Amino acid sequence: MLQKKICMLGAFAVGKTSLVSRFVKETFSEKYLTTIGVKIDKKLVTVVDNEINLILWDLAGEDAFQKIQTSYLQGCSGYILVADLTRRASFEKVIELQRRVEGLIGDIPFVVAVNKSDLENEKDIDDAYLEELAEEGWDLTHTSAKTGEGVENIFVQLTRKIIGV
């Protein structure tokens, strides 16, 4: 059985922990809990007849005072960048994080979760901006940890990229 480490990256409060919780435990909580350091979960998935044990590293959100520990990225097979549809600054953060991660560990598979799609009426980002990112080759998926929209898909999509199918 294959085992792959996936890191969840993004600004604080974009929904990284909620996405992992929805994916692993099929639960969602309105209660906000700050991740300190890293929280690790596992889930077995089957992709094109391959069983893969995903080791999910939910890293603390990055802000002006806290940077991601680069040691947490070691051994990572791929990563999910999480941005909050209602906070434009969170998209600027994922662009910065992607460049930094690529500089640290090289060009490995990643996808972008455009999270909180259930709050579409509060969005702070326009479709043209998202289209620009897609044209640059970024795989964007609208997700909602609250409703479950796109959650399974984002993890399967990244896993497919990692194993090359």
C-alpha cells in the first residue's frame, strides 16, 4: 500500500482544519479552533484501483507573526493550498506560499481549494482573478467544509496528480 504525505497550507482561518475534518470524519463544526503547530490525520483512499494511505499534515495558518515551519514540509508528496473566497488577502497568501514551497522542496503536485463556497454572496474575489490563476496552470476547486461541496474531490484530485493517473 502506498503512503503519501499531504500538507494543508494557507492563511489563518481559511478552513484547512475544517476541510480535513470533513474529509476524514465527515463532520463540520462552526466553532473555530486555531491549529498550533501541526495536526496529523490519516485516511485511506482508493484511486484507480490503488489504495493510498494519505497522511494529512494540517499546518498552522500563516500570518504576519507566524511562518510555516519548513521542516514540516520535508517528505511531502503534494500539498493543498487553501484560500477563503471571502478574503482576497488569503489568495495573495497562497500565491506567496506556493512560490516559497516550490523554492524549498521543488516542483511537487499541488491544488488550490477555493474554500467557503457556501458564502458565495460574501465573496471578495472576482471570477477574472480565479480565471487568471487557472490560466497559469493552477488547479482550482471550489470547496465548502460546511456543506461538503468539492471536499472529497480536492483530495482525490491531488492524489491522482501525485500517483500520475
